[in-house]
Amino acid sequence: MSKMAEYDGPILEIDKLSISFFTRLREIPAVMDFSVSVQPGEAVGLVGESGCGKSTVALGVMQDLGKNGRVVGGTIKFKGRDLAEMSSEELRDIRGNEIAMIYQEPMASLNPAMKIGRQLMEVPMIHEGVGQDEAYARALEVVTDVRLPDPERMLNSFPHQLSGGQQQRIVIAMALMSKPALLILDEPTTALDVTVEAAVVELVKDLGKKYGTSMLFISHNLGLVLETCDRLCVMYSGEAVERGSIKDVFDEMQHPYTQALFRSIPLPGADKNSRPLVAIPGNFPLPHERPSGCNFGPRCDYFEEGRCDSQNILMEAVPGNDRHHTRCLKFQEIDWNAPITLAEQKEKGEIGRTVLKMDNLKKYYEVAANALFGGGTTKVVKANETLSFEAHESETLAIVGESGCGKSTFAKVLMGLETATDGQILLDNRNIEDVPIEDRDAKTVGEVQMVFQNPFDTLNPSMTVGRQIIRALEIFGVGNTEAERKKRMLELLDLVKLPRAFAERMPRQLSGGQKQRVGIARAFAGDARIVVADEPVSALDVSVQAAVTDLLMEIQREHKTTLLFISHDLSIVRYLSDRVMVMYLGHVVELGTTDQVFSPPYHPYTEALLSAVPIADTSIEKEHIVLEGDIPSAMDPPPGCPFQTRCRWKSEVPDGRCESDVPPVKTLADGHQVKCHLADDVLARMQPVIKIAAE
């Protein structure tokens, strides 16, 4: 087979590539003058915000641009051969055999009606004509390689019987079946929990070494790229703006956009009051409205009129560094080490009285054991187990945990969308755990509001922005006349820093960050006292995230709002929360101030969570903890401590109590609670997970 022919040049070489999409009205350039090369065995990260053209580059490499997309300039060479000159037979042979791609959503790559084993076996049977027995043996080998438990049972399962993390591993196994020379990963872990993400990333790195595969890793998460790649390329609005080794680009960035990107990420040391994040001003340009000259010009701190906007700007080599290039005319004039002009320091809001109190809240669901056909015995799903905490005025309490831990269930009970099974919720000393939302008065409904993860799902597409906010004001009984409500609506737009003219716009005319602001404006329409923000920024780009979190903090300072911030992103939690509650499988396993939760002693699960979070800082050293095994299901929780199936400290508890008894809640220091059997002296031995390396 020609596949084994030795080739020693770059595996992938993209040179001055331009790709456009053609509509009836115009040509829309998606990628311009883009060059990158991937050497054998090298992992190159492609970083940028949504709409910058990362995925278009990947589709260009796969020669899969659909009928509207065309390469209008430059070349893509794979092992020295121009892909554009290959016949469709040759391309078919290369795709899936020598170049494999892993997508963001694992189910998009799996056939729901076919067993996993069959889907894996198809790859070598079709591409290499091997027999059934050998194909099965190879499928078994890769499923073992991607560290799935009980590989034979996995091969005999259907996709829907696996968790998201398991499905993604199967997709990786499928991509590796034919030992490709190039693996393209398009945001492969966005849909996964952090601990699962850490295990998958670890896996991809190990397999890359084992098979010598070169990788193009597409992501908007700089921390993830730091952990997986050797080199990176930063994209902005269709162009590469900076390329180089991870160390050069992270530590000696030479492009204003790269610098602005890092300033908007909550790295350790950022603090919402003393060192606030700096959001990038302005908005991302649409492909047909790009400015002349430098695309980043209108948002750049160093922009010089008549120079930066008067010519096409080409990539230039940065002297002294390894293959480090930047697309900036002024990179040698800018003082890259100048201290950041601090955004104004904010006064810390005074944390006030208790507004919300939960006492031993339980929420159980009954489901038919045979859920498909009903009937038969029922099973109890314990979504929340004896949840107790208090939240105060002006306080941000973060609720952290992975999918299935019960964060959203508890939010639904608080909102009145579900009623509690047991225990109580007190809002200003009034019991609300049994009052469904339809029986709550307008004042209570207005006081407890929610901002959701996906701003697209919560706006009515056929109603203007202004009308949607006025509608909320009507429901909460705010204002006596239409004119009063209209005035209040415009004030709410001011509050979330949207131009008043947006009142007339339809949701489809807004960007993701703008839609999320409308959602926040609507949540504050009834003078909300408690706002439950359910992953409010995880669907947004990094630069927009900083602006939206900043906005939430500002409104909180002004209105003394209590913010319950549900998130799995510990970097943002560390940046903006006053206290943190860590949940696992319905239990609160740790509760304390942010400083307490982020420094040892930890609950063993918190320790693993901290180790799993990718941090975009080369001076950080992390303790390396990869949790084995998948998150157990709330339908069938393990006996004893919910975390015992994955805990690396279990052997320190002598009498097997972890497997038989639910641990007691113990108070370590000032209000710092941990639900764990470990003795105090064992907890005291814990080392910090995140350390800043000595220079």
C-alpha cells in the first residue's frame, strides 16, 4: 500500500489559502491569505473566536466545502501533493484513511441504528479490504486504547447506551482505526465535562505519540491548546494574525489581538474588584463588512489612522524566535511589556443579610424502570440529596459540578418549575419549596429570575427586543401605563449597555453576546433579588464572556442582587464568586469561601476538578490527576460515598466505610464544609493542585 511510503516533509502545508462562499448577491470571503504547516508528529492548535474561519480551514483540508464554498486562492498540500489536483477516488481514499476528522458533537458521527462494533469494523473493511475477524480484533484493540471499560460490551452496545464522554472516545477510536497520518479535531471536547475532557485530552496526546499522528487541533480554549499542542496559530476574522511555538506566542505575543484575548481570560490572579478583566471593545466584523487594512484595526489599542487602514497587511517574521510570525505593521514599535492600563478598580459590594436559605432540600424523581414502555416497577432518581446553604444580599455563590450532579434540578425547584420532595427553601423567611410557579405572586416570580446558558433558546424570534422586555414588565406588574413601561424598558437597555435603538431589532439581528444581554435585561425587569445564572457565558466567545460577566457584576453592585452562578468553568468561578458550593451526584461535597475551596485541604472531587481545568498560562504547574471511570448515574448511585468509585484517596480510610456509609459533613475552618470520611490529619497532607512555577 502506498500509505506506508516514507515522506519526510510537512504532513500538511497550507499556503496563502483563500476560501469564499458564494450567495446569489455576493462573494463572502471566509478565509484570506492563510498559511500554516504541520510537521510529522506535531500538534498545531488553531485558535480563534466563532466566525473567524477555523472550521472553514478544516473543511478546506477535507475538501468538503459544500456547493457554495470554493478555494479561490492558494494551495493545500497533503504529504507534498496538492489536494485540489486529486481525483474524487483519490480523495475518497485519503479521507478517513489518511486524514481523519473528529467533530464537536459525537452523535453526528455515529449511526444510531448500528452497534458500535459494526461501525468500527466498517473502517478497515471498506478502506483496506480486511476480513471480519481481523477487523473485530482491531476494533477491540482501539476501544481498549481509548480506555473504555469492558471493551467487548462496548462493541455490542448502541450509541445511545453510552455517555457523552464514551461516545466521544468511540469517535476518536473510529478516527484512529486506520492509523491516519493527520487527525483534525474540531472542538472535540466542548460538549464534555471537565474531568472527562481532561481524560480525553490526555488520551489524544498519548495516542498521538503511540501512532505518530500529526494533529490540527481547533479550539477557542487557549488553556486546552497549551496542554495539547506544540505550536499554535491565532485567527481573527478570516486571517491568521499570529503563528509560533506555544511558548513564544503565550509569553512573547506580538499581535494586539492575541494580547487582548489573554486580557479577557480569567487567569489565576485576576480578581473582579482589584484586577478586573479587560473586554475587547467593539464587535467582530461580519465577513462582508470587514474594514480596510487591518481587520482588527477598529478594536485595537495601537491603531494608527492612515497607516493601519491604508494597505493590505502581510505576515512578517518576528526576529529571534522559532518560525514566529505576526500580521501587524507596528509589532516592533509596541512595548509589549508595558503594564496593562488597569480598568477602574471596583469597590467590593458589602455582603448583606441572608436572602435565601435552603434546609435539607431533597428532590427525587420517580421513573419507570423500563422507561421505554412504562409499567413495571419504578426507580427513584435522587437528583438532590439534603442540600443546605444560605445566600446573602450582594453575594455571588457559585454552584460547581459536572452534568448530572443536580445543579439545574435545584435551580428548577428554586424557580418553582419543580416542587421539592422534602426540606425547605426560605426566601426572606417565606417558604417557597412547595409553591409551583403558577401559584407564585408576580412579586415572587419577579424576585427570583434566571439567565440561561443559550441566549438563542430564550428569546421569541418573532418579537422585537423592546417588546419582549415590555412583555416581562407587564407580567411582573411593573409600571401603570404603556408609556411608563416603555421608559423602563429603555432604562433596562441602558443597564445592560445596549444602544436604545436595539429596542426595534429582532433577535436574529443580534450577536450571541447581545442576545445574552437582552436575557439579562429581561431577568432584571421585575427588580430581581436573586438571579440564577445557569452557565450564562459558556456559549459565548472569550472576549464577549469578559464583557457579560463584568456587566453582571456591575448590576449586582448597583442592585445588591444575590447571584447564584451555576458553572463548570472553575476559572470564571474563581474570578467572580465570593463562595463556592461543589456538587457531585446530588450531594454538596464541599462548601466554603472561594479562597478556602481553591486551596488545600480539598474534597477529593474538588481536587480532581481543579487539576482538570486547562489554564492558559505557561508559568502554572498543575498536579496531574486523571479520574478513571465515568460519572455514575443518579438512577443507580454507588453505595456509601457518591464519589468512592473514582476517588484516589479511598485507601486512606481503613475500614471500607467509603463503600458503605454516606460521609458526614465536617467543618474544617471557618464555615468550610467537606462531606468526606478522610481523617483531619490526612486532609492536612493535601498539596496545592495549582502552583505558579518559580522563575
